[in-house]
Amino acid sequence: MKTVMCIEDDVDLLDLVERVLREPNIETFGALGAREGLEYLRATTPDLILLDLYLPEMSGWEVYRRIRADERLKHTPVIVLSACHAKVASALGHDLSGIADYLSKPFSVAQLRTSVDRALGLVN
């Protein structure tokens, strides 16, 4: 069984992610915001993390830095979900090299599914 953690401040998007990824071989957990997500990550090691960059209580980039600094999580693939296009994030000086994928909102269900399947090694 693969586990996917989604850290997002939009309840509707969390619900969508859980519905899209609902399968017998994938367990999805949602965290409403950075603090809840980091608390969850202290207790478990998911196979994949979906991370919104614009969270109210802490920047998604700060969450990402903490994930990469954690010995247990530093190799866990992270897919960024953001309203900010990847080129803009890169131009702002954010290092995207360790990110498995970058989905600009709004993204399609097919884009999400393909990205997750690829990151989990479920497709070639």
C-alpha cells in the first residue's frame, strides 16, 4: 500500500485529491495547513507528499525545507501544487531541483493522476 500526504489549505482541493486518488493500493491523508501537515509528518513517513506553496500560517517553501532537512523524509518525493507558475517560482529564486513535479493551479484531474502515478512508480 502506498501512502500520500496532501498539505493544502483548501478543503475542497483536499477532498478532490482524496477522491481522485481513492484506490485499494493508495491511502491518502489530508492536512489542512502547514502546522497540521508537519505534525502528521513527525509521526509517519508517506511515500509521496503533495504540497501547496501558499499556506496561511507558514510558507510552503519553509515546509519543503523542513521536509528536506528531516533524515526520514529527505528522499520522499514532493509534488508542488501552486497557483504560482513554476517559471515564476524559479525566477523568485526558489530551487525546484528536488521537486518530483510542479502542478500549476488550476490543474486537471488527469494531470494530478499522472503526476502521482509517476512519482509513486505506478507507471513508466
